[in-house]
Amino acid sequence: MTGLSRILLARAVQAFTVALLVGVITFLLVRSLPGDIAMRIAAGRYGMDMVSVAAAERVSAELGLDRPWSAQLLEWLWNIARFDLGTSLVTGERVVDSLGVELGHTLLLSLAALGLSLLIGPPLGLLLGLRAGSAADRAGLVAAAAIRALPPFVLGLLLILLFSLTLGWLPPAGFEGPRELLLPALTLALGLAAASSRVARDATALVVAAPYFAFARWKGLSDRQALLRHGLRNASVPLVAYLGMQLVWLIEGVVVVESLFAWPGIGHSLVHAIFGRDIPMVQGTALVMGLIFVVLNAAVDLLCLALDPRRRAGA
Amino acid sequence: MLSRRMLARLSGAALAMPALPASAQPRATLRVVTPWEIGGLDPARSGYIFARMQVAETLVTTGTDNTLTPLLARAWTVSDDGLAWTFSLRPGVTFHDGTALSAEIVAASLRRAQTPPGILSNAPLAAIEAAGDAVRIRTSQPFAALPAFLAHSSTLILAPAASGPDGAVRAIIGTGPFRITSLTPPQGFEAVRFDAWWGGKVPAAGARYLAAPRGETRTLMADTGEADLVFNLPPTAFQRLSRSARVAFVTAPIPRSYILKINAGGFFFGDRRVRQALSAAIDRTGIAAGILRTPDSAATQLFPPSLAGWHDPALPPLVHDASLARRLLAEAGWRPGPDGVLVRDGRAFRVTLRTFPDRPEQPVLATAIQAQLKEIGIAVEVAIGNSGDIPLGHRDGTLDLGLAARNFSLVPDPIGTLLQDYGPEGGDWGAMGWTGPGSADLATTIGTLSRTFDPAAAAALRRRATAILQDELPVIPLAWFIHSVASGRHLAGVTLDPFEQSYRLSDIRFGA
């Protein structure tokens, strides 16, 4: 089997396992949350002022919440096997319809964040790696550590304070166009760039110190030529591999950042679904997030394969 | 924290963004920001959003003088036996899809509104039918508050095309001055002016709704001028925004009160003197000034002054008097125990206070009350859970104390809430285990009031109800709710509807 098909097969198995585990675990987690589930759903549907035992009883009867857990879980699994995510317990809409709209917003935000972080992180890391040990390098380390240590929520508020309140350039929330996209994307991107700049810096420093790089210089290439021909590709392999790991941060960040910036994505919707005990929505959003993770990791694998010929030889 | 290079890059990126649709928006679009997300299109779920944004309309609403005024109904009459109502419809009304409003459509909308648990399912309705250009509603008993019930957002009138074949609402096609052009639940929608509105042409070219659940975000949107009207600001924002040059900050009390729900049927609070002691131990002025940041909101009785006819200025106010509280408790047989906690019949005065964090100030209020009751020898444990814990504790009898904010204007007439809360068996958010002559008297008074059409007789009954509540304290009023809006200073004609029926966007003009 070639490296390519092995990767794809492994990821397909992973996707299946993720779907199964996510469905079962989210179901059990939501059911074990404290509080009466029918009450929460009633509150989500009709508002806090309308929460009453009578409303909760109607909800429970309508949704069959008093059936055994196992029956409800099996029903979801049977539906998912037929690619049916069910309908939201709160809004009554089909989960797949809501996810379709929200996924678009989340993908837009994630890709913008990833793109911005690639514009900021690796070039910065490359420059600092070439000057490893300098004052700028050390300052970069401190800045990266500080940004990474800030939770996305705080980072987002700081950016709003700077760009919206002090400078007045960008709106603090909303989802109409690129102006609204920039701040949430930047919040996520800075966290990503903080880490990727350090990985790029270390990789570059390693490459620059490597014997083959010294050889490239000896055979007469300029610094620039040596970097472009022998440096970038070698330094990019760990960087791309690390990108896969960073996606965890991205998906986690999306949940918080979307809520902060009122961005109508799946992360925001997940938070709401949990508050409203909207089990099909929780399962649907978590499933989509899990699958995005698998797909992006597969993409990272393929990219690494393309970048690094040693992997293609098949170890 | 940000390196200079990064900052330069970022600002470069910001300036290089090509299209700027938001800033290119004509200034005549009203941008409204609130905490409420669109949780489904059925009027029983998020109808209040479409009503307040004036996309869809009800038969009745509240006017600027806080009395019921006609909206889609032109006028209404009731038969002499008080059982048959006729609502004649405003002529020349069309829906956003061009359909003409008819009595059949209204009757169908109202019948649909009876199904979900909500306001209309609590009214004693017998039949709803179209009769020419009027809608006739029969009730099974005289029910004076019916027009107020038809102001509730679950009774919004939508076009037939708004519902799918299964009866579920698929789109909001209303009759209001704003027509939705794009809807993105749960976050918001965009609407343009509906030129064929029966009320004429409104000044704003359109309206945009955005739900921003975080108070910090809303405060910043008001502060930066990215929104024209921002509702429900957190108390922490009051001071900051009232100094802003960009926004005018308006607050008004609305018919909602923070209350302490009491299990009056249990060992601890069955004695009226204990409830009065509890009330006297609470420093409402301190709570209002320190936690809610609105010193005027300390409750002197259950109903706030905005509920004209229910708020009785002549009623002796609830006072803060710790020595009175101690005396009342001693009269009721409570003696200080060895650890300072009161004891009666060998049982220490230890109770649990339940509340929930959906309104972030509630847990803070609960701990303030915990501290204040400790001073008179009552040990309170604060339990923070879900909003459903209080109704559940009411049903299974395990609740001691519950802290919540109760809305008296679910319909613009508090009788709707009172019938739910203070009926013979109390209510999930009202009296619990409260018995005796006062309880029976209040239930009778409210029952009679709901059948009383004569204004003078109704006023006397309302005063009686208020007096019983003040004397018996089946729930303890803490503070009145303050509604807040930050509006851009470039707007004129912004007014607050204390009944939250409408944001009154159709009156707003763009000034300086």
C-alpha cells in the first residue's frame, strides 16, 4: 500500500471512530449535566419567563424524554447511520440545516484565522530563526509566550479595546462583512501565530545550523539562495506537522471567540445547545467539529507527504 | 505585548480590507443590538424579537401613555355578558408578501397561538372565528384582560405563506413597517422599510438586528458607535456610558421585580412574622446602589411605579430595620442558639436559597441576602443551579427560598402574571404553601378582578390585592428592574416602552 492510501484509510477509520465516540459521549455528558433536562429545553424554547413545571411536562411528553436513555441513544445512532442528524429540540429546525449555515461562518472564520496566522507566524519565526539568540529573538519568545498564555476571551477583549475603542477602525461584533471578520480572526490568529512563530524559529535555527546548509554556503550560494533552496522546505516540515496540532487550539478558540464577537458559527451554537440541553444540536455540532479535525489532519498529512520525499519512500 | 512589526502588519491588513459594507451602509439603517438570540421562528419562541423590531404586529399594543392601544385591531367591544368579544380589523393592511389582512387569517393565527404553552393557553378561550371584517372571540367565563393577552408576541399575526405545509412557521411575513430581507438565526436579521405599511412611511430606511449575548460586547458596541440602539446593558456599563459623548443613556423601570420566593408552608416561614422579619432584615437601598447600580430601584412594594394602578403610592413602604426583624423573630418563638443561629423547637434556622446565573446579578444578590440574614441569626446556604430548579422545588416542596426576577408584563396587564402566581395553589414563580385568610382573600380578589369590567371597581380590587401582598409577604420584593438603552446621539425620537412591546423604531429620526 502506498503512503497516500494508507493515510486516507487510517483517517477514514478515524473519522468513523470519532463519529461514534462523539455521538455517544456527548449524549451521555448532556444527560448527566445537573438540572432537569425538560426544564432547560422549555427555557430555551419559550424564554425564562415561561419556565414552569407545566411547560416542562409538555416538552417531555412531546420529545419522549422519559423513555430509557439507551432507546434514545440507539435512535440517534440509527439516524446517523442514515445520515440524518435529527431536529433541534429547541428551535424545531433540522440540525443539518442550521449546521449548514453555521459551518460556513465557522469555516470562513477559521480559514481567515489560519491565513492571518500564516502571514504573521512563520515569516516572523523565519526572521528570528536566522538571528537566533539576538535580542529580537528573545523579545519574540516573550511576546509569543505572553500572547499564548492569554485566553482567547481576554485577547479578544484587548483587541476590541485597541482596534474598536481606541483606534475606532473595526467594529467589535457582528457578521456583515470583512470588517466584522477581522477582529475575531485576528484573535484566533495571534494565538496560532504565537506558537507557529516559535516552531518556525526553532526549525529555521536548526536548518541554519545543519551541515547541509553550511555545505550550501560553501558551494557558493548566497544566504538568500541557500535559504530559498535548502532552508525553507526543510524548515516547513515540522511547521506543517505542528499546524495539525494547532487545530485543537483553533477549534477550542472558535467556541469562545464566536460567543464574544457574536459570530453565528458552530462554536457559538454548541454553547447554546449545551445551555438548552439540545442534544441533537450538541451531537451535530460536536460531530462536525470532530470531522473537521480529522479532515484537516488528513490534509496536513498529505501536505507533509508532498513536502518530505523521505516519507513517500515508505518506511 | 504586540511587537511593533506585528502591529504594523495588522494595521496594514486592517487598512487594506477592500470592501467596507458596514461603513458604506446608509446612515438611515437602524442598528439594534440586544442579548436575545432568535431561538426559532414560531411566535411563541422568538416572536417578541419580531414584535419589538416591528416586523410583525399583534392586534393590540401599549401606547406611549402605557395603556392598551389598537394596532392591527381598530377597536374592540365586549358583549353585556362579558363573554363575546369583537375585534374589528384595521382596513387596508397588507402583509410583506402583498397578501391583504383578513379576519380569516387573523383567526387562524390566533388559533395557532393557543397550542404552545404560553399566554393564550392560559386564557379561558372557547372559540375564535372570523365574522366579516372582524374577529369574534368567545370566552368560557368573563375575562376582562383579553385585549392585553392579544398584545402578547405569541399572538403575532403572520401571513398564510409564513407557515409550511406542516403548520410550522418557516418565515416571518408580517405587517410591520420593516420587512426582513435576510435572516440568520440565532444571530440576527436585516430588514428594509416596508413602504406599504398602513402607518405610512417611516423615517428609517431599514433596521438590522444583532444578538450579542455578552454584556461586554454590547457595551463596547454602544461605546464605539457601531450600534444605534443597544439594549440591556450590564450595571457595570451604566457609569461608563453615561459619560460618553457618543451615546445617550436612558434607563426606565419596567414591570419586573426581583423577588425572594418563600416556602410559606414549611416549618421556617409559615408564620407571617418570620416573613416580615426577613423583609425587614434586607437592606434594599444598599443592594440597589451597590449591586444593581441604580439606587432608585430599591423596592418599597412588589409592583414598581411604572405599573400605574397596581403600584400604590399610599402604601407604607417596606423598611430596613434589623431590630424590628429580631423582635418579630423572638415573638415567633426563635431564640439565639449557641453558634448565633436561631433555634426553635430544637431546630436551627438553616435554609437554602436557590437562584440561577442566567441573569448574572442574581447570584450576587443572593450572597448579599445571605450576609444580611446572617446578621439576624438565619444561616442561608446559596445554591446556584438552573432556572428550572425553582419551579421544581416548588412542585416537590423542597424549596426554602428562591431568588428570581418576575415579569409582571408578560401581557401588558399584570393580572396575567398574578393569575399564574397567586391562584389558590400559588404558582411556580409566586406564592408557595401560603394558606390562611390572606391567601384566600387574594385569590378571590384576583379572580373577581379578572371578571370586572368597571374601571372604578377594578381599581379598588387592585389596591386591595397590593395591600394583601404587602402585609402577608407571600414573596418578598427586593428591587425593581431597570431597563436600559444606549442610543446614538444622532438619533431623535427614541423612547423606551416599559412593557417592552416595541422598540418604537418607526418613530426614530436621524438628526444631527
